[in-house]
Amino acid sequence: MLLMLTWVLVVHRPPRSRLDRQFEYCEDHQARGVQTGYRAERLERRSVSVQQTHLETRRGLHNHRVQGATSVISDQNTPTFGGIDWATDDHSVCVVDAAGNIRDEFVVDHTEQGLLGLCRRLISDDVRRVAIERPDGPVVDALMESDLEVVVVVSRSVKAFRERYATSGAKSDRGDAYVLADCLRSDGHRWASLQPDTPATTTLRSHVRTRRDLVITRVSVANQLRAHLQTNLPGAVGLFSDLDGQVSRKFLRRFPTENESPG
């Protein structure tokens, strides 16, 4: 009889509802210290988010280190360009980077020590090409002896380039040095560098330079002679087409004063 009642209770046990099953599940997991329901899901999401945040942080630090190393390498490999506005007594120098920003500016004296310091400073600024307005002279020789590439930009081109930066076209030594350097940066790929001269070309260049200096001196002395004759012997000025010619010189030696002039 007892067995039959037990069988009836087991077989004819009413079905549990969904709420009952969830309640039993929660009691079982709470007894074991396991989080259930929305709280468990929230903790699971939190753990996943913490892991993602940690992973992203590590990736960010790695990318920052890689970018920092890349920036250092790029700064070291960034080309720089030099421009020199030469003069008689001193020279203005400007160095710009690949973006056109001024990296260095200075002035050097036209002396042996000044030119040596110029080349050393350009090399320390990682300059490989230098723009200047003249193709010869001590400055160019010093640059080429230091294995620096020299690019010649004629004066009329510098004047045209100057209008890029100032509508007035005002000239200054410091401004022209920057114009030369920045134009070498933007247009230097179109310009060829100077090539070292052969010994024969160097000798010929020296002779040509000496003759040019002599011609300048002769013209200056002829102008002084004309001014002197206009004051003391004005009649002789119009007698000769060239006051520095051989005939005019003989005449002036024969008649050095107005009182000794013929007639």
C-alpha cells in the first residue's frame, strides 16, 4: 500500500512552472557562490570589457612606441636645405627642413675661419645641397671642398622667387638666404649641382677673373681722368673718343697743362 502511494505521488507529480525552475536554479547556484541572472551577465560583460580595455591599452602603448621611434627616425632622415646670400664682408645663411620651416640662421665673416665654420655648421645641420647666386669664389670653393653640393640660382631668378614671400619684393640679406634655401627645397630637383673643375678650367677661370678685375680698374681710372680734365683742361675731353687710348695718352704727356696746349 505504501509503495503504491509513493508511485502515485511520483508519477502524478504536477509539472513545475518556469518560475519554479528558475527559482531552484538560483538557489542551487547561490549555495555554490555562483552569480546568476542579470548580475552574472553584467559581471561577464564587465570582465570582457576589462580585458578589451587592457588589450587596447597595450596596443595603444605599442603603437605609441612604434610611432615615437618612427618619428625619431624620420627626424633624423629628414633632408635639410641651405641658402647663402653672399656679400663682400659677411654672408647670411639659412637652413630649412623638408616642410620649409627655418631650422638654423646665422651670419659668417668672409675670412678663412669664417668659411670653415660655415661648412662645419652646415654639415652639423645635415645639409647636403646649398643654393647661392654665384658659381665661383672662395665661398663656393670652400663648400665644394667640404663635399657639399652647390646649386647656382641666378640673381634674376632670386628676384622672381622673392615675390612668392613678399608682394613688395623688398630685398634683405637674411630674406634672400631664406628664399634661396626654400626654393632649393621646392624646386631643387630641377636644378643641377656644380661639378668640380678640371685643372685647366681652374687656370682659365683664374685668368678670366684677373682680366675682369683689370678692366674694371681701367674703366675707373678713365672716369677719374675725364672728371679731372673737365675741371682743368676741358678742351681735351672732346678731342678723343677714348681718353684711355694710346693717342690721348701721348697728347696728355706732350701737353700736360692748358698753357702748354697747342694753339
